[in-house]
Amino acid sequence: MTGKNFNLDSEQITGIINCALNEDTGTGDITTNAVIDNHAKTKAVWVSKQKGVISGLTVAEKVFRRLDRNIQWIPAFKDGDAVDKGDVLVNFEGLCRAVLTAERVALNFAQRMAGIATQTRKMVKELEGFSTQILDTRKTAPGLRMLDKYAVASGGGINHRMGLYDLAMIKDNHIVAAGSISKAVERVKDLNPDVKIEVETTSMQQIDEALQAGADIIMLDNMSITLMKQAVQRIGGRAGTEASGNITINNIRKAAETGVDFISVGALTHSVEAFDISQQIEDIF
């Protein structure tokens, strides 16, 4: 499990931005088009209204540039930087209509992404002194997975699998359907010999079976801290270990103390608290 190299110039990101703009503008921004002259230009800023970690400035620029390709975009911070309340995040200048029409879509992306990055950084800081790393999950907003995971990386977290295609994760229902952990692992290896395999376990018996089957990573699912510690000792480095389920900012250090390699936290992306950013017009000319 490693951080991903995100291509924010990809067709996927362009498609996400176009979809969001089409959803918001429809046949046109009736308010802005009525109030603002077609040739008017503006100077504007984004201001952070809270302390945290910024992410999404790169995506926001692409949103504005979609409506005004000549916009001047001068960021004071880069994605992943810590910011304070009152910091000016970016100065920009362009067509006033474009700046106002793109405002909400650009802020929606950046506020969600900065919220994810901020929460991730809090979790990462809780693990200072441990080798344990924070993982994200597939519990992302549909269609926004690349941006959600980019934001986790901005906050210092590590990206788990991007989807169902880049890591085999054998979960409880797979085990039931296959008949056992051993059979499930064997079938994956037969069809995908070069793919890493993670197995979800809830008991020592399952851990032993996963080890015997040759799992690369063993998930310790919803285990108590005591059982988790015993599980890590039983595994003894023969496979990677991932703690999952009911991990919060309040108990994450306790989980790390067990010696697990990774802690996955779905709440990073499924329970996002938007970061507060304000767009302010400074001049129209």
C-alpha cells in the first residue's frame, strides 16, 4: 500500500468537473448573466475561515479555467499545506461572470477535499511516534474517488486500493461463498497470481487459516484492543496487518500501540466535514 501518483490533468478529472458544472449551470446562470456585463473583469480572493490543511486548489483552478481559460490564478499555498484562519489561499483575476458562475462548484470541490485532508492530518498526528500508517477505504462519494483519495494523500494518509481491480480483498461474504478462507485465497491466486491478497478476519482461527493460505495482508476487523494485540503477536510479521472498524480519533493511538502496520478509517471520506472557505470579490472593472 503506497501513496498514488494522481494525474489531475486526466480525462477523468475533466469529466468530473464538466459534470459538476453542467449540473449547476444547466442552460445558464440566469442571475449572473443578468447582473454582470459580459466583458466585466474582477479580482477575487479565497480566504480560509478556519485552521486546517488545504486540498483541492489545483482542482478549483481547473473549474475556473473551464469557464475562463485566461484566468490569472496565484495561489499562496499548495495542496497539503497547513493554513490558519484568515489566510488568503489564492488571488485570482478573470472574467467576472466566470468567477461568479464557477464559484460554488469550485468551492464544493475544495471544501470537501480540504475537510478530508484536515481530518486525515489530525489522525496522522495522533500516530506520531508509531510506524503505523493511516489508510483510506472505498467509502468515497460516488464518482469522486480520485479526488477523495487525493485529499487523503494531501493530509498525509496512505491510499488503500483505488477499486476492486488493484488488490484482492477477501471479505466475510466471499469466504461464505467460497466455503472457506483457504478456498477463496486459492481461487484468487489461480486467476491472479501476481495480485496481493488481503483477508478479513475476526478470530484467531481465521488468522491462522489466512496465514496458512498465504495471505499478504490480514485485516483485523472490529477486534477489541486486547484481541488485536494478541493477533499482531500471533501473525508475527508473516503478513501485513490492518486494523479496521470503529477506529476514531479517541482510540486510534490505542490501536497503534498493538503494533498493527495500518489502520483504515472509512470516516475520512464517508463522514466529511466541509472546510470553511470564503470567496470574496475585491474589485470589478
